[in-house]
Amino acid sequence: MQGLGAAVLALATLTVLTTTFPEGAQRTRALAAWTAVGMAGGTAGNLLSGVLTEYLSWRSILFINVPIGAADSCCALAKAARQVACHVTGSTAPRPSAPVAGPSSDPSAAPGHDTPRNHVDYGGIRSGLRRG
């Protein structure tokens, strides 16, 4: 099930990158960063699962998503609290300079799609990766 989710998410993030960045140096740089992060994640996952299996048990690799999911949930709750506070006080939260794919420029607005990978991709776009 995780493999299917990863495959769908990889296509979604690739679509966001190719629609957000114009052809040329910016898109090449964004795709290179996306590829590097994916390769680093795959390598780290293989190494970490080997360490967990060696020193704990093979069952420990099934629970590695629990702390990651808990941390992501905390981030999502903090973000929701900030958005509610901004709405109540009438202030505006900083927005990206160009909309990301879809009707909303906030990837966490899609229900069920608030994942650590989305935060990494969205963070890269907001941090100025696309400024060339």
C-alpha cells in the first residue's frame, strides 16, 4: 500500500514541478533538486531499515512511520492554528508569489494529502528554489 501511495505522490509532485517552473534553467534546477531529494530519501530509507533490522527486529521497520506521522500531524495542527489565528485577527498569512497547481496554492488544503513530502516540496517552492 505504501508503494502505491509513493507512486501516486511521485507523479503528483512531478506534475506540480513541471507546471510551476517554466522550461529552461529553472525547471532543470527544480527537477534536479526533486531527484536528489528522492534519491537521498531512498538511500536513507534503505540504510535506516537495515540498521533497525540489525539492532532491533524486522518488525521495527513497520513502526517507523508512526513518529513521522505524529510529527507531520503536529506540523499540520500548528499550521491550522496559525491560519485560524490569522483569520480571527484579520491579518494575512504570507502567500507564495505564484500559485501552485490547482485551485489552491496550499498543498495541505487537499484532504488526505498533507504528507511530509508535500511539506518538503511546498517548502522548496516557497523558499525561493524557483527564483533561479
